[in-house]
Amino acid sequence: MRTITGYLIDPYARTISAVQLDADEYQQIYPLISRPDDEVQTFEAVTLSNGDVVYVDEEGLLDWEAKGRKFFRLTRPLGNEDWMVVAGKGLWLGCDENGTSMSPKAIIEEAMLTVQFPAE
């Protein structure tokens, strides 16, 4: 087992927290980004400008207003001035040139500056 740290983005709790997971068990992503009443079936990787990725519910990219989902915004996710709205939770991980998961290059404080939760 190769333990890495990731950042769980939770728009329901409005938090970003460090989580530990096994880098070689991608199935762990599903329960982390699911809600008890809305299980994630397929996830998508959003690649950030520094090479880190945020794994999100694929349906949350397509229909972010469905099922009472809360959302968050990634500012400058692709290295430009754009932003991306994502519904549901996200898991921020690092990724090497071969696609192997690792701890993020960004520190958690950088993640907190990149992720925005909407005003309540």
C-alpha cells in the first residue's frame, strides 16, 4: 500500500480537508466524492495548470443543478483566467507524467485559494 494525501472538496460542508488514501486503489474515489443519497457512478478528472487533478462526479459536470447538488468553483483551473463550476464533491490529487496518483503538488492553502464556494 502506498499512502498519499489528497484534498476533499465538500461544498455541502463548505470545507477542504486533507484525506489519506491508497494511491493504487482508484475505487476509493467513489465513496469520497459520493453523498449518502447520491452515489457517484462515473468520475472525471479535471486537470489543473500545475498537473494536479480534481476528480469529480461526471454527472456534476453535465447537470450541476440536478438532485439538489451544491457546487464549487475552480478558479483558473487550466492556467488562464477562466473558471469552472463543478457540482458535488471533488478530490484533489497529484498525478505524475505516467498518470500515477500521488499527493498534490499544491499545498492545501493553495487549494483553498483556488476553490470557491458560492455565497449562501
